Amino acid sequence: MKLIPFFMVLGALVLPLSSTGTASTTELIDAKKYDFSLVLDIKYATQDNFTHQVVYPESRCLLRRAVAEALARVQSSLRVQGFKLKVFDCYRPLSVQKKFWQLVPDERYVADPKKGSRHNRGAAVDLTLLDLEGREVEMPTAYDNFTEKAHRNYKKLPKKAIQNRTLLEKAMEKEGFSGLDTEWWHFDFKGWEAYPIEDIQFSEVP
């Protein structure tokens, strides 16, 4: 029997799709259970965010199954290049979106809850890059920076920050994600509009 190196298993643990077809790709799942190599730093489960309040009861990354599959593929491709992902935010209940809108009613940075966010659909993810030792690499700004320096096309930055931003963007785009113009860390998955806006609580997802 041919042995598979443990690190290959660690970087590519993916649960199989169920035989139910479309339903299996649209359910919300815990992405950490799907790919346990993901590093989570869910900011809204801490006070380390722009609200300075704990707004999530749990530190979890919930995503539509199809989105979690794509994110696992990004993780695998980045490992070959000497990087891995750290996730800041995934699915966000609509009730939390309403709180954010009260604080920052600016659609460049916070989606109007009347329209819903791609996060509310479980089809968006906020993240950054780590090296394989778990250290954050240089990026344009910290997370949730509401200035032009966080814009995806902003150029007055250190060369390394631009290179890392571009590396992350290309890796995500390859697997069907597209970046938000005003936030280098935010990516929407293709077909996000097909998923309904949810106000499911974290405790409701196994």
C-alpha cells in the first residue's frame, strides 16, 4: 500500500458531496470541519473589530458548501507557494448586518441590510495570507480599514504589500472568487446572488 504523507492530507481534507445534488452545495456548513487546515481569526467574535464589541457568539466560519469547497482549493494551491489562509469573517446573520449599518451607513464599506450582504448569503469571505509558520505577511492595511489605502487598486504602498495583495487576489480568482473594490480582504463567490439572505444563528448549524 502506498503511504500518503500526512502534510498532504492535512492540506487537502475535503468531505465528499452528498448525493442530493443542488441541496448539498447550498447548505451552510462549518468550513473548519470541511478543511481543518484553515486558520480562523473571526474578528466579530472578539472586541478586535470596528465596533469594539463582541457581536458573534462563536468563532466559526460558516459558508455555503460550494464556497467552502472552493476555499479549500485555494488553500491547497497557496500551500505549494509557501502560504496559507487566515479567515476574518464568513457568513454573517442579517441581524448583525443591521447593527453594522447603524454604525457605518456607507455602502462602500457596509452593505445596506435592506439589500443584504453577500456575507448574509454565506457566499463571501474576508481573509488574508500567512506564511507556513503562521505569521501574517505584509498587506496594504489592517482588517476593516475604511480608508482608500484598503482599496484594491491603491498603489502608494510598499512593493511587498502590493505583491501579496495580488497573490491573494489571483489565487482567489482562480477558484471563482472576485474581490471588492474597496476592501482588499473581501471576496465574493461566483453565483452569490442565487443564495438567499439568511438570519440563521450560528448555533443552528451543526
